[in-house]
Amino acid sequence: MGLFGLFKKNDKKLSHESKENNEKEILSKEMAIQTIASIISENDSAVIKRIADCLADSEAYFKKHRNVFLERGIEDFDQILLREIRWISMVDILAENQYVCERDWKDELEDFLYFVRELKGMRDAALPLEVEWFDKNADVSEWCAIIDGKWKSLGMCLADIDIESDSYVLFPCREDELDKLKKLAKIVSCRIDYAKNL
């Protein structure tokens, strides 16, 4: 075998290894999204099935739920990255099932409290949320910081899924799970953190 043949063989091997690594990375990102949804929804089978459908064929999912994407100003599947479609789909699925709520950065206190109270995680954990804790003239990040202070002894916080907009995607979270969620989000090149930090 000549020198050219050796390079050709090595190129094939490197190409095969690169393809395997890419496939592993895709599977890792898909597993990260599934795990995030499982943690936030406490393994809700309806949520997990919808997430699996989205990950299995994201383009078909996009077409089936086109109206939801249109509300976000996304008209075409190729308009944004695949990871963004999957991330937004996860958020929408969690919101439809009342595990997260999306609130504008300039939300009114009354609306903010109403939608946070309606979350399944709030009811399941019987978390307190009293209007007297808040200054109605403050903003969402300040309200989230107050909630974190009040829930600290319960080991809970109000977390946020960053969707790169001026909205908050809020959900109650056990503090011991937040670090895991942060790491999983990083795998997908996205962000989950304390809501007060976003």
C-alpha cells in the first residue's frame, strides 16, 4: 500500500469516527431534552410521549403544530436551528400541561401570581405564594428573588427556561435538581437557571 492509500484509509476511519461522534452528540442532546422534560413534569407520560414525537421527527412535529410556531413568529422549519425548534417545542409542551408558564418581563403582579399559582408543581408541592410578599411596582426578577428567599427552607426555587426572548418561562424547582437541569441545558447549548438570574 502506497502513502496515498494509507491516507485514504485513515480518512475513511476518521470520517467514520466523526460520523459516530456526531450521532452520539445528537443522541446526547435528545436525551438531555427528554430528561429535562421528565424532571420538570415529574415523568408525566403525556409530556414524555409528545417530546419523543417531536424528537423522532421534528419537521413533522413542526408542521403539525405550525400555528404554535407562527404565534412565535416562526414561519418555516428552516428559519431556526433544529435545537431551537426542539427547545421551544419542549417549552410549549410543558406549558400546555401546566408545568411551566411563560410570562412577559413587564408582567403585572396579579397576573404573575395567578399563572405561577396555576402550575402543577405549585399545587403538588403545596408551595406558599402570598401577595403580601411583593411590591407591585417591582419587576419579575425581583419577585422571583423574593420567592426564592421564602422557599429556601423548603429546598425549592423558581427556575426559568431561557428561550432567548424577553419572556420568562417559570417553574417551581427543587434546588437539588437545578444544577442537573443547568448541566442538561448546557448539552443542548441552552440555559436553565434561577429565574432571578435571567
